[in-house]
Amino acid sequence: MVLEEPWRACFSALRLPVPESEEFTGLIGRYAEPHRAYHTLQHLDECFGAFQTERGSAQSPGAVGLALFYHDAIYDTHAHDNEEKSATLARQVLGAVGGDAALLSYVTDLILVTRHAAMPETDDQKLVVDIDLSILGASPERFDEYERQVRHEYSWVEEAVFRSVRGTILREFLARPAIYSTSGFRDRLERQALENLSRSIASLAT
């Protein structure tokens, strides 16, 4: 599997043994759960494609990679603690292969920042968030597919409510001084992200 190589590279970079193969298989299986439409292996593949471009800027490539692998490991649109549960799962895996408390805390913070409730602070947090948000600066066709996928994941939400809440979320991104915190992502994706967000917000308001 394509993602198995970066999985192994994460632990190698951290000088930790790679967990038993069942751990990787189980994690990948989570991203194939039937209720998912966007938070799938497609998203994970796209995250690692974006990470490959900016890997050299990571302070701890292994920690960043593991945060990406686990940031959506638990995903339930009816819940509000997905990131917390995902971080707990990552801590369990890292602890089992000898990761120390500092590493567990570091990876936990990288995962929790993908809640997008506050701006990232450290360089690696900024990188993880920009990777997670790289979809906002995707081509118009991919961005529109992403919006349809998100709607599918929230198909249980009444249309008017979804449009209102989704519009609010996208306007919050658009209101930021910059969507992306790192220069690499800002240079490549900022303009397209602004166009995509503006177009989607207008569509949601009709």
C-alpha cells in the first residue's frame, strides 16, 4: 500500500520500532468506514502529497506524519470530541512502542490543533493545519467534490441548517488575515482558496 512507506518513515524518523502490521491495517480501515465521504483515504493521500512538498520545513517530520495519520482516525459527525479521541489513539500506539511523554504530548497538540478552534502556534502546528486545509486551495473541481463529500457526511442535517452552519464556518476561514500560516502553502494555494471559499459561500446563500 502506498501509505505504508510514510507510515514506516514516521517511526524511523522518531527512532522507534514500527508497530505490528495490524496497527497500520486497522488505522487504514478506519478511513474506509462507510459513513465517511471526505475524511477517507483520499484525504489521507492528499495530506501526504502536501506533506511531501513541505517535509523539509518540519521540525519533527515523524511527529507531523503521525499526527496526519491519526488526526481523523476517529470520525463521527454526531460527536464533538473526534480529535481528542484520535489523539488518545495515537498516544496509545506511540506509548506501546516506547514513545516518551514529551513525544506523546507533542503529537497530541498537533492533532488537537486540527480542530481549527484556534490559530496554530508552533511551526509544526502551522504545517499540520496548512496540510489539513490544503483542500481549500484545491482546483475548483476538487473543491466542489470536497463540498459534496462534506454534505454527504452531514446528510442527517436539515438543508437550511447545514447551509447556515457551513456558511458560518467558511466565512470564518475567509475572515482570517491569511488562510495559510506557512509561506509555501500561502504562495501556492491562498489565492485559489479565497476564490473557492467565496464561491461556496455565495452558493450556500442561494
